[in-house]
Amino acid sequence: MSLFPMPEPGSDPARWPEILLGVTTVFLEAQHESVDVKQGVAWVIQTRADYRQTGLLRAILSPDVRPGYFAFQCWDDGYWAQRRARLSGIDQAQWALSWDAMVGAHFRRIVDPTFGATHYADLARAKTPPPWYREALVTAE
């Protein structure tokens, strides 16, 4: 049993409590990453919600300009099998760290390590930078 609520398997994320959607996004985007990376993802989510003056739901599940793609890759249509597999065997320690990061960012209990970034990318893993990437606009590394 977890002290931190988990998503119901097979349920519609658009119907989850917003904080749970945020936590799940942090978990899926940064599952095996450091606490700093988890906090960065959480702050990017929160900054997008603040910037757009919407809740976490719209900041996370807003469609991209390309059909089947969303603001965060873990919710893309083509990612469903990996998402389902990762959520079916949640590592409790990583899940708790994801909760800490998202709640900390949402309630401004942790410092924003991204300095207000609205996007992030792992350029070490990417074959090419994303189309939106502009080196002059990098706020944190």
C-alpha cells in the first residue's frame, strides 16, 4: 500500500485529480532521473499552467499541433503501451519522489531549477534537437 495515491489502471487521465496527473507526468517523463530532473519537469509543468493561466490538466494534456501528440511525450498516442507498462509496475520510491517534486512545484515549496522554462530536452539522448530548441533561450542545464 502506498501513502501516495496512484492512477487507476485504464482510467481516463483527463478525469484524474490534476495533481495526480502532474505527478504521473513527472514519473513518466523522469522515472529514473535525479530529484533535480524530477523537480525541473514539475516546474516546467507548473510554469506552463501559470503562463497559460490554466490548470495542470490543460497544461499537460493540451494537444500539440501534430495530431496524436501532446505537450508531454508520455501522453502521445504512440506512447500508450510504454505508459501502461510503466504504470503497472510503479517503483514506490520513484513514485514518492515524483509526488514530492510536483507538490513542491505546485505549491511553491521548492525553488524552480529551470528559471521559468516552459520546455526541456535531453540533448545528450536526442539525435537532433527538437524543432522548438533555441540555444540562446536555454535557462538551465
